[in-house]
Amino acid sequence: MTELIFLGAGAIMPDHPGDHTALLIQHGPHRILLDAGPAVMMQLDRIGVSPHQITHIYFSHQHGDHILGSPIFLFYHRMRYLMAAQPVLEAWFMLMEVVYPDYLPKVADELAFLFLEEGKSEPLPVADDISITLARTDHTPNIPAYAARFDFAATDTTPRFSIVYSGDTRPSQGVVDLARGADLLIHEATAAESLGQKTGGVHSTAREAGRVAAQAGVKALALVHRLAGDPEIWRREAEESFEGRILTPQAGDKIHLPL
């Protein structure tokens, strides 16, 4: 059984403290964390998962609400795999040297790094029934950011399925192409247009996320990285352009995969 847990679904200034967007995939013995903002330890504690249990961490980009909680994992010793595109991992190494200088060599035998190449499907280390593929998104001009597609192999009890996590992005053709035919697209929807919220030209609205989902032909859409407001407003705006199932998750919500 595979379970997806929404550790948080908020933007950089979330509706509730510690609600920065982060996801956890529980797949057999593997615990795969997607992004790790400043409240990630509290988020894991809320669902009863120890940091010791996290086997893989994926970083979509280097912004603080997606990466600042990650250095603490190095003090919860175990073999762990860190995955991202090369510029994102390079930024993570710089962060480590700022917050814990010279510490990485002390835990070198507990870490393995997977430098992901855009457009290349690769199996996850020690979880080779899952493959990951990246696409560059359209976020800020000076911060490389990436969407990730996770494809899960079929088993005796479940069919093949796939989920895509957009990370932070404006509406992006790269995300559309990456997400084609996916079972679930988890797309950032920072702003609700009907509330007068703004994206700053670097994020998506709920209506735009719905358009991306429709263009990609996905089966379901989850709206995350939301500013404060009634989630139902986000759902209604996305429904204007997407006819599939729409989720507006709250922190701690769990779904079983495939949907």
C-alpha cells in the first residue's frame, strides 16, 4: 500500500503556523519526503512519524519554505538519500556550510546524493519500483526550480500509477508535459483570484492550476501552497477549467494511492 500525506499545504505565509507545503510518501519500508521547510519536524511529529524513519528527501528548489528544515535530519542518524537537480543540491551544500560548517564529512557514510537530470527517468535508490523524472518549471528568474514525477510500478494488487509534484511555478508547459496522463497532479495554487490575492508573477492561481491539469489530462488535482482563505474558494476556481477530481488538502490529510 502507498500512502500520501500532506504535511502542509500553505504558502510562505501560511494560514496556520507551520503549514508550509511538504509531502510524505509512505511506500512499503520507504518514507519519501518532498520538500522540508522550517516546520518539518513539527509536521512529522503531528502525524507520528520520526525523523529517523525518513529514507529519502527530495528538494524542488532552494527557497527557505521548502528547504530550511532539512539540515536537522543529519542529526537523526541513518542511511538517507537526498535527491534534487544539481543546482538545487549545490545550494543545499552551501546552506549546510552556513549552518553547520564542516559537519557533512562527519556523516558522509550516512548520506547518498542523487543528482537528477531534467527529462531523465531514474529509479529511486533502494526503491527501484519507483522512478523519478524532473522538469524545469517557470518560477523566479534566478532560482532554478523543478517539478517531479513519480511513477510506481504495478504489483499483484495495484496497477501502475503516477503522481506529479509541481513545486513552485507559474503555469508552465514543462509541468504540462511532465504530468501528461498522471493519476494525480499536486500543483501549487498560491492565490485565489476572487479574493484579490496576487502571485507576484512567480506563482499560480487556482484557476491557472486547473488549466494546467486539464491540458495535461490528469485524473485528479490537489491544490497546495495556498495563501490564507477558505479552501472551497480554491476548489471552485479550479473547477472552472478542470472537470476531474479536485482536492484542497489540509495539514495531516492522507490519501491512499492509487486513487
